[in-house]
Amino acid sequence: MERELREIEEDTLLNETQKVHSEGYRLIQICATTVDSGYEILYTFGKGYDELSIRFLTKGEKPVQSISRIFPPAWLYENEIHDLFGIEVENMTLDFRGGLYRTSVKAPFARKEA
């Protein structure tokens, strides 16, 4: 079992994801977390027993590109990231427009400015 982490720049997400797809990986998960400089977004893929993750940092000021045209199940994770962190995701194949989750606070995990 191998595990690999690729650090990428945000603007290379679609190219990197297309490479991962052409290497025969499937999408396992996408998650986000707040960090000092904004947000970290981690995409994890699997092939057999191997795992590959790609990660980038974003300030959340511009939309992140959707990978749902490459990996169709990504729409669920992308809607979750939008609803819980307030990160805009552009070109999702299925966009709930902020209505996937019912929360008492809009984007409850969004980074709070100091």
C-alpha cells in the first residue's frame, strides 16, 4: 500500500485532477479546513490499495474550480465545502446553491477575520 501527497497550486487543480483520473484513480473524498492563511482543501483518490492526495491552499477570495465533470461524485463534497466553509465552487454539475445543509449559521466553519 502506497500513500502519496502532491502539493499543488490552486490554478492547476483541473490539470492535476485530469492526470489523476487518467492514471486510473477513483475519488475517495474531498475535505476542507481553516488555516491561518485561509483554507486547505484536500482531495484523496484511490487505486487498488494505493492512495494519492492532492492539496492546495486558498484564501477563499475567488471560486475554486469544480472537479465534478472529471469525477461526478465530487458535487456532493463541493456543495458541502460551499455550505460549511463559504468557499465558492465554480461549474459544479449539481449545485444546491447553499441549500445542501440546514445550519443555524451560514458557513459555520468559515474563517473569521481577526
